[in-house]
Amino acid sequence: MRHDSNGRRLPIKLDSTSNGEVAPMPLERVHLRANALAHQAADANAKRLGLSRRRLLVSAAGAAGTLLAFNEAYAAAGRTGGFYEIEQTAALDVEQAAQRLGSREFIFDVQGHFVGRNWQGRHGLGGVDQFVKDVFLDSDTDMMVLSFIPSRRENEYLPIAEAAAVQEIVSRLPRGQRLLIHGRVNPNQPGDMEDIDALASRWKVSALKCYTQWGPDGRGFYLTDDIGVRMIEKARSVGIRNICVHKGLPFGRQSYEHSTCADIGRVAKMFPDVNFLVYHAGYVQTAKEGPYDPTRSDGVDRLIRSVEEAGLGKGSNVYGELGSTWRMLMRDPDQAAHVVGKLVKHLGEGNVLWGSDSIWYGSPQDQIQAFRTFQISSQYQEKFGYAAMTPRLRARIFGLNGAQVYGLDVQEVTRRAAADEIGRARAAYEPDPHFLTFGPKTRAQFLRLRAAHGNQPG
């Protein structure tokens, strides 16, 4: 194995990496303890099984041992609202671990990222081949939507032409199509509204992506403002029915109000034939999530309140998406239980979508394995009315809900994927994941990235 031959990197990553939109958050003592316990377990379990550390850690048993170590650290810190539901024996039984952590759902990641040549050159990313390996070989992801982050037109991380080139490369594989793409539209930026026609006709985008808290002058907008309504009406006129909107993960104080979900319910009621995919589900990384509080003015609670105030209820045209949110919630199982539990309870089990925000976080496999085993404690289920995490619910969140939003025939997609080049490569692939992340890990790195692409300071 050419990656991390000494096995020093853990398969489930707790670190400070950010998606480039918000400043990295340093690890707390409990996370350092969790990582230390996982390393100790890797040493002991590899020795007992007669394997090298690297060989153990690339196996399902390595992931199981890591998650069990996290359980131990979180429980010792009193964070027991959620946990990773894995048998203790799985850390020493590769076959048992593979059955518990192995692929069995259709996984459709509705928020993925591929960064262009400029970023690749500076950060050692290997382009399309590395992207394919990280997403489709080293993780159980079946399909992904390529998304965008806000920037001035002259400083885009990934111009639409490069995104379309990636889609073309992958979709050319025989009988398979693995990627869909967004069209980035900042309606408060000159030229973007005029681009919608080309996004639909030339690039065949599956959705528009916008940031209500962003603007070239630092000021944001609401989807219910004239400019937001015009964008949605224009999208509908060219056949685009999915609007993906970044909410939560605020960039700073200047347009904080526009990062909240206050407008979501109202605009969804105005356009019942449009799907509103609320990226990050309104989650605020610096504010703790707890039981639903209808008086809260931001966070996931503001999304729920907005939908309920509009009289939409469960199963509406509003969807909460977990990209970066789940990755951050892996730090705190109490918050994880509240966020996932609240979204399912109030929006509906068909209205929560899987997203990873990778490749900023490297391969999304660790997020998948963590979510695949995550369980809400019986105490939280009883006290707050949260649903248990069943295989059926996980399957819906992992991909079936997103497939419905994007109009995919899962059986057909799965049949074609099994026979395409990636499907064949998966069958013959000997795992060699690098377990690296690519986003900024310090505030200094984050500020350099932001300045380089014309975004507002945090």
C-alpha cells in the first residue's frame, strides 16, 4: 500500500478541517481523547489479529474499533444522546465488521465538490482520477451532485465549464452516469441571472445553487425579496425545479440575518412546484443544538419554525441537507441526535437529504460509516419523540429521498452503475484510502483561501 504505510491515520477523521466557507474549529479535549483511544485500540487490535496497523485500519474492523473508541470517549464526557451502534467484537472480527459497516444502501450525495486546476496545483490534489478514487472507490457513494461555493465571477473555485468537463468524463463511462451538476447563481451579482438560460440549455444543470448571505458588496438577500423571487421564476421558466440554498454556517456578522432560514417556509409556500434543498439545514457551527426551541432565531430550529409557520408541515417541498452539518455533528453525539431527530420529526422522514461536502473532507467514507452506525439513545427517543435510526430510515436519508427530488429511477441507476467502468473497478479494487482531508485546517489557511477568491472576511 502506497498511502500511509505505517498506519498513522485513522479511518474516521476527527479534526479541524473546514469546507472553506467557515473558519476551522479546533478540537476539544474530548476529541483528542477519542483520537488517542482509537490509536491505542488500533495498536492492540492489530497485534491481536497479527496484522499491520495499516492493514487493520483499512479494514472494516479498523473503522469499527475507531468508532467504538469514540463511543468510550463521548460516554466518559457525558455525551450519550447518540452513539455508534456496533458490537464490541466487530473491532476484532473483520467479517463481522464488514457486515455491520459494509455497503447496502443506495448512496446519493447531493452536495459534493470538485475543485479546479488552480486549487489542485496548490494543494496536491490529483484531479479527476483522484476525485473518482476518493468518492467512488474509497467510499460507498453511488452518485453525487457537484456543487459550488460563492465567489466573484472572476475568481471561481470551479467554473461551470470545468464541472461539466468532470461530468462528461464520468458519464462517458459505458452505461453509467455518476454525476449531476448545479449551476451557481448569485442573483445579486451582475451577470448571474443572465446565465440561467445557458445553465439550463447548454450545461443541463439539475438545480441552481445560491447563497442568500453572500453578495459582491457583502450584503445578502432573502429568497422572498424581489431578486430572489425573480431568480426562482426564471429557473421555473427554463424547467429547473430544484433550488439549493446555503443556510446556516454563517460567514460573519455583516449578513448573518440572511444566513437564517426565516424566508424558507414563505418562499416554499409561494412556489409549491419547486423543491427547496436547504443546505446544511440552517446549522450554525458555533451555537449548540438542543431540543426544538420555536423561539430560536437561527440554527435548525429556525428552519423548522419557518416551515411550520407557513403551514407546510411534514412532507412539504422543503428538504434539510446534511453536508458539513453531519461532519461537524460527529464531534458531539448529543447534538447529532437532536439535529437528525428534529429534522425527521418535524420535516418528515422523506425530507432529510444526505450530503458530505467532500472532497473538502477527503473521501466521504468515514462520514458514511459513522452515519450508518449512528443511533439515537432510547432516552432521547422517549423524551423528545425522536425516531430510532432504522435501516429503512437510513436508506431514505442516504439516497432514496434525494433520488425522488432529482427524479432518478434508483433501480435503473443501480443496474447501469453495476456494469459501468467504476462498478467494475470497485469489484476489483484493493482498498488503499489515504484518510486525508483537503480543506483549511487553521484560521490562517481559511483566511488565505477566502482572500484568494474574493469572499468576505469571516
